[in-house]
Amino acid sequence: MKTENMQIKVTGRHINVTEPIKEYARKKLESIGIDFPKVIDAHVILDVEKYRHICEIILHCTNHIHIEATEESENMYASIDVCVDKLARQMRKYKTKIQRHHRHRKHEIMHVPKHVLSSEGMDGHEEAEPKLVHKETFAVKPMFTDEAVLQLELSPRQFLVFLNPSTEQINVLYRRKAGNYGLIEANVPR
């Protein structure tokens, strides 16, 4: 992994992160050595809850690829080591699958807003209108279903919105409780 272009941010949740731990996390990320997908920036989040030392790393890569891993142990250095190893495996898996299933894309990326509604304030007798409490915009990347499955495998999210080039329609891929995936194909009239 080339660090001259990649930004590595190390932050703590519930702890003050010492400079030696920050430097250790940076060096471990630099040692991954995988050139694809190209990493733009990395965010390392360290947390301590009683005896649990938790390391979460989020990589933002080219082509709107996000790779995330989390690990916890009784030692922060061990948590960082295992978390970086998980990332390296995910990146190799992604690279191998993309090389096997490389397809030419002609579509542009679109953005779709996400809204979260809340029905707070309901006292059991009245039905209050839900109110918007959170809003996000998702980049809708053109990808085939097999690529969308791979991207969702690399993410802790429960769903992925994408543009299916074969149908030129918005699709939603989601995780099912059984561990497999479901696909919603939108039929937008033209």
C-alpha cells in the first residue's frame, strides 16, 4: 500500500490514543502491500470497554469501495494485528473476484438519498406521524449482481443500492437472516 497518497487517521473512542499506538497502527496498515483496490484513506478507531480492546478499520478505496473490519481482544496491539490481517484477506478476495469477473462499465454513478424515520413521542393511544431523524446520500455505482454481493460481503451494512447495467434499473441487495442475500429489482417506468 502506498502511503504518499493515502491518509491514515487514528482516533480513540473512550480512550486517549498514545503516539506509540498510533504509529503502530500506521505501520501495520502500510505493511499490507496490496495495490488493488487502491486505498485513498484509512480510519482506525480504537476503543476500550472494560477488558475488551477493540480495533475498527475503515478503508475508503477507489471506485467507491469501502472495506471494513473489526476485532477485539484483551490487548490493543493484538486487536490491531488481527484487524489488519482481516483487511488484507478481504482485499485479496476482492482483487481475485474482480480479476475473474471484470466487465466493462458504461454507466455513470448516481446518488440516492436515504431517510430514517422515527415515531418518537407516541404514547400508545395516539398515532403520531413519523419524523425524519437521519438522512444520507448513497453513491449508486453501476455493478452486476455478483459484484454487488462481493461488495456487501466486504461491508457491515445490511443493504447495498446499485445500478444493474444489464437492466439499467436501480437494485437493492440485502442480507437475509439465514445468511444469504435478497435482491429487490426496481421497475422504474421510462
